[in-house]
Amino acid sequence: MSTGADNHHWVRLAGSAAADGWEVALTDGIEGWVHTGLLVGTLTPGESRVVELGSREGIVVPLSGGDVSLHCLRDRVEGSATLAGRESVWAGAADTAYVPTGSTLTLTGAGDGPVRVAICLATDETGTQPPPFRHLRAADVPVELRGAGIASRQVRNFGVPGVLDANRMIACEVLTPAGNWSSWPPHKHDTERPGVESELEEIYYFQTRSTDPRGTDAIGYQRVYSAGERPIDVLAEVRTDDVVLVPHGWHGPAVAAPDADLYYLNVMAGPGPERAWLICDDPAHAWVRDTWPDQPIDPRLT
């Protein structure tokens, strides 16, 4: 039985990771955490914020509110875009922008109201020339329906191989309707096995939304547990702005309570020679995939 013995190290509840004006600031200083980071903050109209990426590449994702304009400068090469805002993460895919390592990134609130924005970060010390700045519009984000039945979820693949060029970064958004299980069956990606499994850290940044008109406490749950000789035991109750870090091990399910929709932003990166999301399922639960062809996709997603 899980006791959540490692929650203190790998779970950041809302407000506990705030720094330098960011409501979530996961960059440095976490023991055992190397490859990924995340910044989440709010910009008022006309307010600007500057981020020096250094050895990290980034993807800017508006979460809710107005537009955000951005400008990046790297080796005298400039890139700029205005990312269209969205009412919330539940309103559909967003405009995003890839920003290469070594850039000075400036974000400015460009709408009539505040904008909440995330910057996904991935360390890139390969020495390889990074891809150029790119603006990916919401209409061009591939949307995938994954799983079936109560394991149905929607995946917005704005930052995955084949959609966005990057050296290390892999990122996406997942929507799980109330009562469904996501990140299921439990899987891992913590051992480099060419063509079989990638070694990737993973960040889960959560938002929740009550489906009860009375506005009940909107919660979800996340599980991470040991695979092999490296112990880990995380069982976290999660709400909006909570973060769970997955350094290794089986992870899943991410459970949406029966009266609350669950959203999470995933950020992944690792040290392997190939930028790829290759996973293996926990053998105890892998059979679940075989049941999906006989079940419909949750109609709330279609």
C-alpha cells in the first residue's frame, strides 16, 4: 500500500514553488532533477518579463486570458510572434512558440486583460545547433484521442517529435474528463534502450475544473511507483497549479475525480542520443490496451 512517502520531494503544491514573480518556478536546485523545468506566471496588459534561457530550450504556452507577445534574440537573430489567448485550458489547443537555447526571451501581455502563460524548459547541452524560433498556431496542433472507455483522454501534441523540431524538448497537453483515468496503463521511460525505451524526466502541471454547478472541490490524483532498484512512492491529491515530478519509475494513473475534469501539461527531456517518447507498460496492467478496440471513445471528447 502506498503511503506517499516521497511526496515531499517530488510534489509541489500550489504556491510552494513560487519565485521571482513566477507562481511556479522549477528551474534549479532540486536534488536528482536535471533535464526539465517549468515557469508559470501571469502578465497584466503591457507588463513584460525577460527570461535568459542559457542552456535550455523553451516552448511558450498561453494557458488562459489575453494574447501574449514574445520576442527572442539569439546571436543577433530575432524571432517574434503574438500568441492568441484562450479562455482557459479547457477551450481547445493554444498557439505555442519554440524558443532555442541561448535566447533572451521577452514576454509581454498583449490583450485587454491578464494572461497566464507557461514556459516549458529542457536542458540541451548537446552542442548541436538548435532549430530556429517557430510559432505554431493552434489550428496546426494535432489533437489525438487516446485510450477508450474510462481511459479516454484528449492529447494536444504541440511539442512532440514529428510536429515540432527541438533538440531535447517533448511537450503536450492532456485533458481527462471527470471520472476517467489517464496515464493508463502505468508506464515508464527511465532506461535508455534504443528502439524500445527512452530515458526521460517528466513534469506534470495540473489544473482541475469542477463539473458540479455548486463548485465542489475539484481534485485529481497522481501515482508514481518503483520500477526496478530505484525506489519511489508518490500518491498525490492534485488541484490547479500543483506539480508532480517523475524522475523515474512507473507512473499512472492520473485520475480525474467523478465531479472534476483534469488537465495536465507534460514536459519531458532526457540525456539519450535520440529525441523520442518510447515507453514500456507495467506488465501487470498492459493487458488493458487490448480491451480498447471493443470500447467506444468517451463521447465527451468527440
